Amino acid sequence: MANRRSSALILGALLCLGFVALGFLLGQSAVKVKEYERVVRVKGLAERELPANVVIWPIQYSSASNSLEDLYRKLEANAEVVQKFLIEKGVAAEEMSISAPAVTDKSAQQYGNQSSPFRFVGWQTVTVYSERVKRVRSIMGNVGELGKQGVVLKGDNYDGRPEYIFNQLNEIKPAMVEESTKNARQVAEKFAADSNSRLGKIKRASQGQFSIQDRDRNNPHIKNVRVVSTVEYYLSD
């Protein structure tokens, strides 16, 4: 009986010690888990100004006549003048395209401009699509020469404005993502230092969408490219 009672006491003591040790380990684990729940979320910005590498320049012109046949001849002649002008200025033939003429019969319009002496009015567009942006921009300043050759240009409408495109995003994307991530870490390190904490590993990270916009309305050929990355870091004491 005495041996059994001693064995039971020893077993009970060992179990108590085991529970105490287990409680201690669980407590330490809980503290560590709680520490890892402390995070800081920051945003990092990367931004660059880059020149557009493609220009789309629509040159629109119009003509009027009381004869539909004569109107089409005038539009065809204007197209030849515009193409010759562009080629002389250095634009390649493969960089140009011509749209089909658009013609309006004023006599068929219920609310037409009755003061116009011409029944038919037509429009047409010669479009330049080129990667030589600087070259084409230099030609735009001389477009008034077409007026001296009898070409009536339509420069007062939205569709006639040049369009500038930057399509080399894939070439700069890795470097900009790296830059935005580094910027985010700098912000997080400053936050950790101000709060007497240490910056840990990344918990979660997400890359924002790239945006490409004109730098300003007067310089649409210069693009502002930006990306914002969001990163969460663990904090510890």
C-alpha cells in the first residue's frame, strides 16, 4: 500500500510539473503570437516623367460644292496636297493613312445652315502614326503652309487634336516596382523608429495599378508614370 501511495504521489507531482511547464510554453507562445499581430501598413510611391514614344496626328480638312462630283475631286486633290507636304517634311508613306470622305447634304437637313451657298460639305482626314515624335512635332508648327495651298484645315474640334502614347511600360515596370517597395520600407522604418519598435518581415504586399497621364495640358507629349505599392510589415519591441 505504501509503495502504491508513493507511486501515486510521484505520478501526481510529475503531472503537475507537466501542466505547469505546458502552461508556461503556451503562455510564451501566446505572447509571441500577440507580438506578431503588431503590423504597420505603408505605401511607397515611384514616379517618373517620360517622353511619349508614339504620336497620332490627324490632319482634317474640308471642302464644299454644289456638285457632289466636284466635291469629291476637291477632297481628293486636298489629300494629295497634304500627303506631298508631309513627305517633303520627312514623313514616310507608311506612316500615313487616309480616311474615307464624310459628306453632308445640307438640302436634306431639316435644320441646316440656310446661309451657306453650297449644298454639299465634305470632310476627310490624313492621319500620321509615327514613333518619331520629335520629328512630327516639328512639322506641326508648319501646317499653316497647307492653308497657303488652298487646303481648309479643321483645327477647332477635339477629334483633330494630336494624341501621344507611351507604350514602353513593361521596360520600366520592374525598376519602378522595386523603387516603390524601397520607398515603402523607408517609411516603415521611420515609423518603427518613432514608435521605439523594430521592423520585421513583410506580412503582406500588393502592387497598385500603373497610371500614365499627361504631365499637363500644355505638354501632352510628356507623360507622368506612377505606381503605388502597399506593404504590411511586422513590428516587434
